[in-house]
Amino acid sequence: MEKIWLKRYPAGVPEEIDPNHFNSLVDIFEQSVTAYGDRPAYVNMDHEMSFHELDEESKKFAAYLQAKGLKKGDAVAVMMPNLLQYPVALFGILRAGMTVVNVNPLYTPRELKHQLSDAKVKGIVILENFAHTLEKVTADLNELKHIILTGIGDLLPAPKRWIVNFVVKYVKRMVPSYSLKGAVAFNDVLAKGAKAKYERPNMTGDDLAFLQYTGGTTGLAKGAMLSHRNMVANLEQVSAVVAPLVNDGEETIITALPLYHIFALTANCLTFMKHGGKNILITNPRDMAGFVKELSKHPFSIICGVNTLFNGLLNTSGFKDLDFSNLKIALGGGMAVQRSVAEHWERVTKSRLLEGYGLTECSPVVTVNPTDIEHYNGSIGVPLPSTLVRVVDVDTGEEVAQGEEGELQVQGPQVMVGYLNRPDETDKVMKDGWFMTGDIGKMDENGFFKIVDRKKDMILVSGFNVYPNEIEDVLVAHPKVLEAAAVGVPHDSSGEAVKVFIVRKDDSLTERELIDFARENMTGYKVPKFVEFRDELPKTNVGKILRRELRDEEEAKAGASKDA
């Protein structure tokens, strides 16, 4: 296929990368800790951990796992927010030749049980704040033999460590009571690991690096098998794109999205480990005032986030007064970046908000805007080096003409091996080497792609396709709207109608005012029939609005009214 997007690659960005440049992520890690030794790698709660310290602590962690009899390929889970313990555990597991299973700390017992049993997890590193959830399911997890508990302050220097852990546990009462027989403290693990012998395993690109779970909002979550080759390929691809702007060993990266999420895992944790960057770990980005205070301490050059995070910062007192003179890259992903947010960001920071696109199954990055664009352009950019993207008809699977809408399909070395233990599910999304994203998009004459919407989120109004992204993008441009979500609801005459859920910036906004605004900016069948104002919208842990939850509420209401 013709790669018309290549003409928009900035100078120095290659058409192809070598996915076998490194045998494993461990090779990249070892290269970085040697090259950047005493430079800070991660910072949390004002304490820095250097690359040298990360090397030593993760080696201790790896040695402990090996000494306890865990074998190469065994699955070990990590369940915590952004703390210094996360990279120590992550790289320790990888260095032991084992597979990392990232777990959302906010999981319910049902969700946690499914993921740990499905992955046959042998060990877990868990923040004690969530230990009570694990306690409820341990009896059903026969494979789980090793539980490592940590407190928020464990890797901070004394006496700060003791003070933080005391306040979290006894003053703020953030640690519900629990009982986990045989659990070992994180710092005891490091002490024991220091006395054990670390054996570096032989690793190849085919070895599994991560079991990254996805799709939990549409049923049971599936484990995407991401090999070392998948992850190395995506690091090489992303590195090739950012290299013209990045100075190795000198960048400061704001890491507010959780590292257990694939976006932050690759874009922050791994990419800038490779480039010797300093990751500022934000443990609780929902505390926007505290987040802005933390930003004021660091002359940051790179920040990654989702639309709601950027929007939240822009609407937080003090953000516009920060020093943005060092900011090189602001990267949005995980959900659509809205034009009003991107343009507001540019006015405040005097820098562009670049949008990219990825999926868990693609390690995750597929496309990103070139770093030399002058302004937000509403697209998800162009495919990464060694990546093919095509647009196919949803019904026939045939490639559509340029500019026409269809399902995006991806081919490249970053595409997963498949779903763990689910060959049927894998076959549904992998066809002749192409990964079917489920996203509706189109490509313009310059090779830039644009997401129209999720296939399953599409609303069908009197036979016309209506995409929630477009409606939301229009409505948040209203000066009195903070957030918007659009879903389809049953309608007698049109089949479905558009309903929007709105969080207001200004309580004077009325339903009539909003619909009039929509009529001025959209054709009739796209205009919302129903408006509901709310104090907040349901979101995932990374701030992605859960349309599915809103649709489920509407379906439940419709079912109840029929029964009545």
C-alpha cells in the first residue's frame, strides 16, 4: 500500500525501525542505567531516585523473586498508583525474566479475582491501601503464593517514610483493615534480595513482557499478550518520532497518568527510561490544586495526559501562572482531544497539544502528530515508522477510498501476540495480519488520520450515523460547558435519539440555550433531543468518560418503564 503519510515525516524520522534492535526491554534498561547512572530517573514526593539506585533496587527485587522459586515466564502482578516502588517492582520483574501483570488499584474483588486467576499470577506487589480487596479473593487464587505489601512512603528517606506511612494509616485512615497470611513487606523484600544472587536470564523478543488487560467495560477483561519484541518495537518507533526534540539525559517528564495504564507505561515510564529522562510521578492527579503546586516545582519539558486531565488543569487556579518556557511536548491520548481544550492549552502554555492514538493491543502507540506541526489540527496524526494503517468498509472489509469513513486496521511489529487463553477473541480482531481496532476513522490526502468514533458508540438516527465525539466537541466549545458525553437512547420515530450529559461551568446554562447552540453548529439529526445536567460524569481511572455506563443507565430506565 502507498504510505502517503511519509511525506509529512519531519527530517530525521525514518520510514522503518528495527524491532530486533534489542533482544528485550532489559537490554534497553541495562544500557540506560549505565549511561545515565547518577542522573535522576524518578521523583515522587520530593525524593529522587537515580538510575544507579533504580539499577540496584530492581536487581534486589529480581533476586528475591528468583530466590523464592519463581521461574522465567511466571506472571507477577503490580497493583499500586504512581510511587517509586512501581518502577523498582516493574524492572525487577522484567529483569527476573518474568511477566508483568498491571492491575488497576480501584478494581473490585470480582475484577481482581478474574484478572489474577486468568493470568495465573504467582506473586503480587500491592499497596496496603488496597490489601483488603485482595484479602476477599485470596482463598480462590490457588496459584498466588507470594504477596508483597508496601506503604505509600516506603522508599522515602527516614524520618519522612515513617511520618508519611503513619499519617496515611492512622490520621487519614486510608488503609482499611486486612489480614493476608504470609505477606512480606516491600522493604524486607529488598533487604533479603540484597543477600540473594541475581541470575540474568536469557531473553528473546518472543518472551512475554506484559499481560495488559483491556476491554473490562464490555465484559470480562482480556489479557493482551505483549512480547518484549512488541514493546521494544514501540519504544523504537516512539523514540524515532520524538528524537528531533529530545535531549538525552536532560528532559523532565510529568507522569500524572497511572503507570499501570499502557499509555503512561510506554510513553512515560519506558520511553524516557530509554532517553535518560526524569519522570515526576504524580500519585494523586485528581487533587488538581496539589498537582499544580507540584508542577510549579519542576521546569518540565514533556507532559502526557488525556483530554479531561488537560481540561482540569486549565480550569485550576494557578495553572496559567506556571513557567512553560521549557515545555516541548504535550501529548494527548487515551481519548479524543477536544478542539476547545487544545486551543485553550495553546493560548495558556504557548505550546501545541499533540494528539496521538493507540490501543492496549498495539503496545500502545499507532499514530501521532508530527512534532513540527504549528497548531492542533483535529487529527490523530500519521502512522509511526514500520506501521501500516488502512480504512475498510465496516460491512465488506474492503478498503475504502481516501477521505471515506470506515474501520481502522493496523499492521506493525507493535501489534500484540494475541489475547491470553482466548483464541476465539483473538481471531475476531486479527485478520490476515491486520488488527481490527473497532474505531471508525478516515485518512486525508496528506496521510493524516482522524477518529470519527468507536464503532460500538455510534448512534443511528433515522438511518444517519451520528458520532458522539463530534457532538461532544461542539458542545464543550460553549463557554458554560465543562464536560459533555453523548449517547444514543431508544426513540419511537427515529430508532435512536441523541442524549447528552453535561457538567456545567456556569449554573445559568439552560437546556434551551444548549440546544440552540447545538442547532447553530450541527445539522438537525445530530442535535440532542435530551439534555441531563450532572455534577460529574463517570470516568475510568485515567479520566476517560465512560459512555457505556451512561448507556447502561438509560437502558435500565427504559426497561423499568416497560415493566411498569
